[in-house]
Amino acid sequence: MIPSDEVRTWIDLARDDRVGEVFRLIFEESAETVRRERPLCLASGRCCHFEAHGHRLYVTGLEAAWFIDQLAERTNRLTIPMVEEARRRGDCPMLEDGLCTVHDIRPFGCRSYFCDPRAGWQEAAYERWHARVRALHEELDVPYAYGEWRDMLTRILEFDGEP
Ligand code: SF4
């Protein structure tokens, strides 16, 4: 289990302007990349139905904490039972009626995953954005951890119940 002091550091930093700025720039770059590359999206659901398609979404602890902090300012609710239910279904807890309910704050891993076989730019884009977030951990001198989306969400959410 990820130690509580690491989780606390991510949560404390989630509101730091430097963190928000990095994600904002990555999201802008991803939108620009998608506009330029125009990958085909057939709404196959591969990106959000993880188990059915052998796909996994990974995030850093800081991205998970930033995401939860952003959610707190919206009407979206997310609880540990909701994450567990998504795990049983094999999909993402933010998926509702086949649609992403957090489109503008979805992880950069979602923004670089298209099942279009022509979209060969995805891996390099993901690595570039991941390297930027990893460098942010070093700049802020915070511990780095990388894990499966639902696991990381759970770890941030359960922190509230810790002494
Ligand atoms: S955050 Fe949105 S796009 Fe990403 S896996 Fe979940 S529902 Fe799909």
C-alpha cells in the first residue's frame, strides 16, 4: 500500500497552481494533437471498458489527487463503493450510459488512447506527457508513484478515513 505521507503530499499539492498548469498544458497539447492527427473514434468503448479489451489506464498519484480535487468542485460524485462497482463491471467509475462524465478533466492516458490503428503518435505523446508529470514530481520534490486508475483513485479516496 502506498504510504499515507505520500498520499497526503499529493493531496496537499493538488491545489498548487503549478500542478494545475502542467495538466492544463498537457490537455491543450493533447487537444491540438487530436485536431492535427484526427484519429478515428468508433466509440468502441475500448478505452473505458478495461477488462473486456485488455486495456489498463495508469496515472500518477499526483494526477489522481488533482483529479479528485477537481471533482470536488463539480456535481460528479465518486466514492469507494462506486470504484469497487466499476471494478466488478470491468470499466471506469466515471463512465455513465456509455459516456465519460469528466471529459474535460479526464487523465492524459485517456487522451492518448485511440483504437485507430493509424494513430501511431499515441505512444510517443503518452511518454512525453508522462515525462512532464514525472518531472513535476521532481520539481516539487514529491514522491512519485504510478498505478492503475481505480487503485489510485481508491487510495486517494480512502485517505479521508485515515487518522
Ligand atoms: S475517465 Fe472518462 S475517458 Fe477515461 S476511462 Fe474513465 S470514462 Fe473513459
